[in-house]
Amino acid sequence: MAGLPYMNSYKQIESEILSASHIVITSHKSPDGDSVGSSLGLLYFIEKLGKKAVVCHPDAAPDFLQWLKPSSILLMSAEPEAVKEQFEKADLIFCLDYNGADRIGDMQSLLEAATCKKIMIDHHLNPQDFAFITVSETDVCSTAQLIAELIEQSGHSNLLDEKIGTPLYLGILTDTGSFRFSSVQPRTHELLGKLLAAGVQHHLIHENLNDNNTAGRLRLQGFAMSEKLEILENYHVAIISLTNEELNKYKYQKGDTDSLANLALSIKGMKAAMLFSERDGIIKISFRSKGKENPVNLLAAENFNGGGHANASGGMSEMTMPKTLEKIKSLIPKYFHPDTQ
């Protein structure tokens, strides 16, 4: 069924939902606004259709998303046996916001062992061919937008309400950098308008996202920008690096560093920004860039076991922080043109 025209796929997905008896919704490890938002939006939509579903994620959402009350999500990191039981009982599994089974961490073996139908709904490049139905739209800004499209194109826009729409709005908002990225389309705003008309209170979503800083998070961000920001002027690239000791000093919590790469990218004239943060002996890397002429997904994929979107990608390094920084600085001339003025 992979490769069906998307309009027909949405009706087929509706049919699969209505005929299933045990639906499991999955998304990628290290959850973000889009993975949590699309998962909960789909869950609430399925429930509105009169069916039951359960969301299983590899690990917990960061603190700044807890206002969505994702407590109903089963976590592989906390309840592995319960998650295993859900996979074993499933007769339909949704794969949201990831393009390959290796993106769901410790749930990968459970997904690969499941013999039921799988439906992938995603917007990342190069999807693997493992699903019964694949909706892969790489030009769309977020998986949350695709879930909104599913509701619309399957003929159920009348079911949209604040409960369904809030996580979907949140997913679109966060994966577009508050609607600033080039992936935002006229259709994005059309669907956002439908969510607002359904009762979504967008101002409260912005407040819940932006007005929940801890003192430690603000101090960490201040330290990162004042002491750990390095600008390679000739290439218009900004680099921030944070060691495990530095994170612990500011009582790091999951999600505290999420905005740092975008903050560095906001510096006038920057083409790209990179955040290197050390956690449990691994350097996690966030790459951000501007414009089609400055993609970072190839840099991530070819050198740091990562990938993603052209202007927003991730990767990792098992080398020390000094060695990792040495490597990225040696690679920047290959991927970014120097200032010739």
C-alpha cells in the first residue's frame, strides 16, 4: 500500500482505524513538540471516532511540554513490560514523525517483531519501506500538519475540537520555529485557521511554551551565550559547546538547551549554528541553518551518524568534546563557503 496517492491514503487510514481493535501510536526517541503533539492529536482523534488507542514512546517528554499532560503515554524507559504487551496485542501500529525503525530506540525490536499492519506518517527525508501505508511528505513542515490533514481529508473536520487541535497546533508551532521556517506553506495557515476555529487558544499555547523557564535554564542559557559561544566569522557559523560538568552545574533538565542553536542562529549574519552538548559520554549535536544554500543534513549524515531536514538536523559523536570540536572545525570549510568580501 506504500505509495498510494495521499488523498486516498487518508481514507484508507480511516478504514484501518475503524477496523482495528488494538491501536498503538509510536514516535521517535528524545521527543519534541511535533512527536508529542502529533501523537496526542491522533490519539484524541481516534477516540473521537469511537476507537481506543495507546501511545508508546521510548522516553519522556521534556519539562516544557508537560503542560500537555502526556502522562497517558507509556514510556519504554519506565515501563518496558507494559510497552511490550501493547506491541504484542497491537493489530495496527502508527509510526509518527520518524522515517526508520532505528529512530525509536529500545522499541525498535518490538516494532520489527510486530506482524500487524503499520502506518507511517512523517515528513523527514528518505523514509524506509517497512510500513503497510506510508504517507511521507517531506515538503510539509511537521507531522502534526499531516495529522490535521488526515482529519480533514478523511472527512472528519467536524470532529476537530480544542482537545485535538491544541497538540496539533503545538506540533506545527514548534517544528516551524514559531512559523519562521521556509517549510511553512499557505496550507499550513489554512489548517491553523481551522484549528483556531475549532476552539484552540493559541495565546495560551505560546504562554505555556515560553513562560515556564526555570532559573537554572535561564542561567545555563546565559552562560552558554556569554562564555561558550564561538563565532567563525569567515564562515558565519556559530558554535556552542557544553560539557557534562557545565550542564550539571546549572542543574540541567531535559529540554533546557533546546533553543540554544536557534538563539545562536539569530545573530545577525549567521548562516548556521551548532550546539554540542555532552550527556552520558556522548556528544549530542544540533545543527541549524538558514536558506537552501546552507543545508546541514548532509554534514550531519556524512560525519556524525545523523540527519534530518536541510536546515534542522541532529547527530552525535562518541569522541571527546575537544576532538569533536576539532573535527567540526575541519569540516566547516567543506560545507560552507567562506566570506570572500
